Amino acid sequence: MRRHLPPLKTLAAFEIAADRLSFTEAAAELRLTHGAVSRQIKALESHLGVALFRRRNRRIELTNEGVALLPGVRQALHLLETSAAEVSTSPRGGVLVVSCVATFMMRWLIPRLYAFNALHPQIEVRLSASHASVDFSRDGVDVAIRVGRAPWPRNVVGTPFLADQIGPVCSPSLLKDGRSLNLSALRRHRLLQAETRAQSWSNWARARGTIIDLGNSQTFEHLYFMLEAAASGLGVGIASHPLIEEDLKSGRLVAPFGFMPTGNSYCVLHARQPLNTAKVAAFRSWILRSVA
């Protein structure tokens, strides 16, 4: 059966231009001229018989048809990339360097990494603890896991896989008679925070429409230290739900106010044209399936 599909290169150009809302940036990422990208978009629009962008003086906007098309194109290109990686004849063995925040590494990634090793025993995963911005061409990193949202830096692909939700957490011993904290009682406790997410209390309070006084607070260099202090009853910390899920299940920590979405997500980041394409695609595919 003959398929009436648009040329693949037009879909790749459309995805990047739609993400960046810029033909110029799409041209830079694809290493093409602005005119070449513009012609590819016009060819796709001609094939579909609809306009995908509105051309303004110095910017472009997606039409309703462009908005509707983008998720399917992104999913299709991702599926093609993953499928090609699975049957690639390029070497699948060797080292894959994954950079992520230390606490996420210890509390979420490492406990699940055995599953990736079982699927891909020939790929050696090396973990690097960092929360700084990563330069894939300079830092020797293949994949980074960061909390954030699009748009990402040029030549970086970001795929969200886990929603970031934050909330106050503490030892059950801080709750008298097992009762939940209220805001007035919360202000009487020492508030614990980590340098790596110094705005968490302020962001949480703003989302609840209140104000938090951090005068009686204690800051820790790492989130892991702050969580240990909270579990030891030294005060009330604030943390992302994926990092303390097991502590909640075991009762080591409680979340008296529940959790609120931050609007960010834990995302898999990699270079748009990674050197270790097969290994990067295998890791990204695995981590997306692990939370599906």
C-alpha cells in the first residue's frame, strides 16, 4: 500500500521551527540556510494543503493546524529515532555518561538503574553528579537530567518524563497526636532548605497565596542533607515528590500539606545530534517507559 507521506526532512524542519518559533534558529540547528528551511516548510504546507505558520514581520506563529500537527510529528520522529537505534549496526557497547543532581541520582535513578542494565548489559552507565548547566560538546556528557521546561538552549533536545511537585515534609514526630500542620503552626517550626533549590519555600508559599518568613530557617549545601535533617526531626523541609516517594511509603517522612506542581518537569536532555546516538536513544526510551 502506497503511503502519501510528506518528505521526512520537512517534518524535522517543522518540529524545530515550531519549538523555536524561528526559521533562523531552525536553520542554525539543521546547518541549513534560512531560505532552505523556509522552502521545506512551504513544501510541507503544500503537501498538507494548510498553512502551518503565520508569517509576521520579525516572528512566526503556529496556526491552529500547526499546533494540532506538532505532537504527532514529535512522536513520530521520536519513534523513528528509537526504532533506528534498536536495530543500528553501530557499536552499542561502551560508556554512556549521565549527569544529574546527586539527590535524584541516589533516590530515584540508581534504584531503577538495574532495569536499564538488564536491557542493555553492553552499555556502561557512568553517573556524574551536577546541577549546573551542561555543554554536551565540552563536558563529555551524553545525557543530562535536569528540572526545567522548554525552551532549551540551541542544539539541545529536552524530553519531560516526570512532573515536579513540591511540598513541606517532616518527621511524623513533629505532628502532635498525628494531626496535620496548618500554616500558623508551620511558622513555629524551623524551616529547612537546600542551596540547590533555594527558592522552593518562596515558590510554594506564592502558589498557596501566602507568605513564608525564612528568618527561622536553616540552609544545607545539598538536598540530601536537608532531607536527613527533616527525617531526624530538626525542622520542616521542602522537597520534590519523586525524591521522597519511598520515605513517604515507609512513614519516615510525612507531607502534611500534600504537593503542588511547579510547572517544571524532570527532563532528559541531550545534544540534538548526539555522538552516541544509539546509546542516548536507548537510555531516553528506557527512562520514558519506566514512568509510563
